[in-house]
Amino acid sequence: MATRTSHRPSTEFGGRIGRHDLLRFVERAAAAIERESAYLNRLDAALGDGDHGENMPLYGTAFIEAGLAVRGSFELDLEGLARAFDAATRGLARRGRCSVGDKTILDALEPASRSLAGSAETGEALGRALPRAAWAARRGMLSTVPLIARRGLALRLGERSRGHQDPGATSCYLLVRALDPRSHHPLARGHR
């Protein structure tokens, strides 16, 4: 059960993400995943074998690499967030031995990372960059539907994995979407 705080995320007003914002992000991510648990379970039933822990080492690596990339920072501006996402993307790809197009978490994470890097490069405001990153992650998530899995649990399904949205990419999209407190992008075409 998530705890509530009265702190308003600085992402709503400024260009930095602080420690209290991380707590809010985790709360929103947990709430989003809980709200969508039935949908995620249907995806997992279609592609997985019920082993919801399959992605945890990948996420662990991504978060460790992201943390190392911004070590010593108590707040992150857009450049720091882009650096953290880049490190997370590279770490996850290395640990999972995967590439974009393999029907994995990376299909959502890498476009979000590229979006944040582009926004940082052009000096875009954090409040505009976060929704763009969420949309990029959503497009990446949806791109997994026609793919045949080349990594992860769905690999064993071969051709039968085609036509199903990847659960790992979906969970990654939910995490990216939770960074933006105003975000309400749908999970799939035709879903809500």
C-alpha cells in the first residue's frame, strides 16, 4: 500500500525532479500498475507463463545503471534525467542481451530515452519533455504487437507471440507514463 505525501511534484512547476518527486513517481507507478493489473495479467497469460519476476533483474539493472549515471545528484534536471534513461537503456540491453525489435522492455524504454535526449539537446522544458517521452514509450510498446518475440519468456511461443502486446514493454510504458503526473495515455489501441 502506497503512502500519501502532501508534496507537489516539482515537475508540475519547474525543471527539476527532487527526492520527494521520486516517492510520488513510485506511488503513481504502483497505482498505475495496480489499476491495470487485470490487463497486464491477460497479456501475461497470452505470452508468459505467470512468472512475473522475469523482468525484475532487467529493471534492477536499469535502475542501478540510472542511479550510477546521476550519482550524487539530489535533483535531476532534464539533462540528468536523459543521462539516467540512457544508462538504464544501455544496462538493460546489455543484461537482457536484447535489441529494439526483440519484443522486450527495451522496445518501450529506448524510444523514451531517445525522446528525453532529444528534448534535453533542444533545451525543451521538463513539463513538455515528459509527455513526449511517455508517447514515445507508448509507440514502442504498441510496436511490439506485430513482432515475433526473440528474447524473454515469449521466445518459446515463436510465431504465436505475434499479435500480442509485450507485457514487459507495457510495464515499462507504465513506469515512463508515471513520471508525468498529468499523463493518461491509453495502454493499447482501443483500451480505454
